[in-house]
Amino acid sequence: MQKLILILSLITLVYADDMDMLLDGFDDPIVLEDEIGDINKIVDSKPYKFSGNLDILVNYSPNNEDPYKDLSTLKSTLFLEYEHKFNTNHKLNASIKGFIDWIYIDKDDYKGDVYNKEKDELELFETYWLSKLGQNIDIRVGRQIVVWGRSDSLRVTDVINPLDQRKPAIVDIKELRMPVGMVKLDYYFNEYTLSPILIFEERYNKLSAYGGDFYIFNQPMPTIKKNDNLQYGLSFGGVFSGFDFNIYGAKVNSNQFVLKKVGQTTIVEHPIISMFGFASNYIKDSFLFKTELAFVDNMQYSQLPNQKLNNLNYLFGVDYNGILETIISYEWMQNRINNYDNKLQNEMIPVYKTTTSHALRVTRDFDHDRLNANFLMLLEGDKLDQGGFIRAWIKYEVQEALNIDIGYVEYIGGDFLFDNYKEKDRVFTQLSYSF
């Protein structure tokens, strides 16, 4: 059955131009923190706009285990977005996103929760109301994506939105952020912006379901206990010639889970953490230097049920664009836990006193930007020996609104997590159509 589906999918790709049905996905811009600005910049001949993307993603994983060996993903994804500007002061943005992964058509091949949780999905994506309250004040209410920090590949101060990590390393982090319900106020004065946030929706990282391709434990996860607490954050920053900065503070749900006993039952809890951080960019000639620093308090772990720890995360990076149509980026990040206890090495995913990450990214454009080549290597450990992955891919504009991505992901073993991924290397192809 899987081979038949693959053949039908390939026929669809060949005749995509005639069928006018293929979709866009990887590099469509996500509306981020700086989208708002002055709402008067929204210029359109009509008060409304309807758009969307349609994607077909095929993954081939020759070294994987059954039932994910060979054809491991055959996913159709549809994204629809509607924008309506009522006047110069008010705007509605609404979007939905859904997919079907056709490899799950034979239910009997899959065990556990994976069939019900990863076969298909339909969710309300970024959906919010935007209003201009004054000359320098905007408010946005609803599901949103807010990006903190400067890194393109690693997370230090970027704590607001959880990630969809069911298929790690297949797409960039900018495509993985999940919108969260919040109220966000932006106050602009001179070169500065002050942005308080009140988060009223509780969401966590999406991980592979029990029985899924990237599920790494030998039994199902317990039920998640809801915190039902309001979360909040504050960003203050400025943009100047060749330099910018932001100062952050937040009290939000941790995406790191803790196992706790409640009577005879084990539950999963995501504790509330406090984060205070700083991020900055500095431009000098063909170089962009970036830095992030975060102090995180109230960290909790299953092996230390009566303790709360804190850690210090810092990142340094540099982008070089002195070569025509090319950007080379390197980022280095270290996470250091204070008052470390060796019991943390017995966590479900072992935790070490110091964790170092390296990310090298190279992008180059060809053929008047119709062809985009990319390389990303992310490795863990001071000696680059604790695992990671390499992803290389090209994106080609077949014609206006129709793109194809072809790439390869290699997982490198070295620690508990990546040792479980190292046989899951895959070749992927995605055909994307935007309308």
C-alpha cells in the first residue's frame, strides 16, 4: 500500500502544473514580533486578503525501523490565512493549518498513540485582533508568535512560543514555533519599543507520540497536569545605526517536563520558570555580531523533587556576508547549571552541568535568487562529540508561486537523545504552492 501511495504521489508531482494544486510551506514568512509597527503601513487596494499554501512532503528513511523504514512521511499540509483591515486602526488576522500523513492509512502497522495523534491534525494558527490605541500604541489579542533573541538556530531568550518537535531537524526553527494565546501591547517612543505580554493559553512542545518515529522511551508518557496560571513577559529594546538591543523578563511554563507522584499516580508537570535576558546585534562592515544572555530560575527536575535550581545560558554568534549572494553564520551557546547534582544524569533525558552547542549555517543564492542552497550543522559538546545533525537542502523556484525543496538530514550519535536518532537519516522532497 505504501508503495502504491508513493507512486500516486510522484504522478501528482509530475503533473502539478496542470492540476494547479501544490503547495507552499518551508520558506513562507511567519509574522513575527516586529510585524506590527505602525498599522498605517498596511496598504492594500481591498480591505481584505485571502491567501494560503499547499505542501506535499515526502521523506525516505532507508535505515529506519519498521514501520518507518523507507517511506517515513507522505504528508499533505494546507495553510489558509484571511486578513481584513476594517479601517486604519483595526485589523483582523485569522489562519488555520491542517495536515494528513498518508503513511498512516494502514492503522494496523502502528502501535500506541501515534496513529491518533500524528495521522492528521487541524488547528487554529495565528489568529488575532490588532488595534491602534494611539499615535504610538498598538494592541494585539489572540494566538500569536513572538520571537525573542537574535539567534537563527539556537534558543536562549526565545521562551515565549513552544515548538513542534515531532520530526526534529527536518525544518528550520522558524517553521516550528507554535502560536499561543496572549495579549501584547507595543509602545513606541523615539528609537525604543516597550512590549508587555500577558499569556492566557497553556501550550507545550509537541513531541512524537508513543509508537512514533522519534519517540525515545519504552512506555507512554503520563498525563500532563495543567498549571492554569497566567504567564507574562516584558521586552524593552532600541534600534540604532549599526546596533540594537533588547532586555527581557518573563514568567512562563517550562518546556522541560518533570515526573511527579500524586498518590499512586505519576503525572507530567511543566513548572513555571523565571527568565531574565539580554540580546543584541552589532554590525561592522560585512560582519553581524550577535549575543544573548539568559538567567533562568525555578528549574525543577524529577531526580531532585524538593529542589529548585537555576542556570545561565549565553550565546555568541557572527554572520559574514562579504561573499556575493552568500551568508556564513556560526553560533556558540553554553548552558551552565548552578548547584549541579550528579543525580541529574539519571533523568529520563540525562542532564549535565554544562551543555555546549555549535551551529554552522551557510546559505547561497543562484540564478537571480531562483535557486537557494543551504547547509546547517548543529553539534553538541565542547569537543563536538555529543551528537547533533547535518541538514543540506536546496530550494528552487519552478515558476511563480511553485517551489520544490530537496534535501538530506543526517543524525549524528553521541548522547542519549541523538543515539536514538542516528538510524533515522532521511532524504526529503517538498513541493510547495502558494496562492
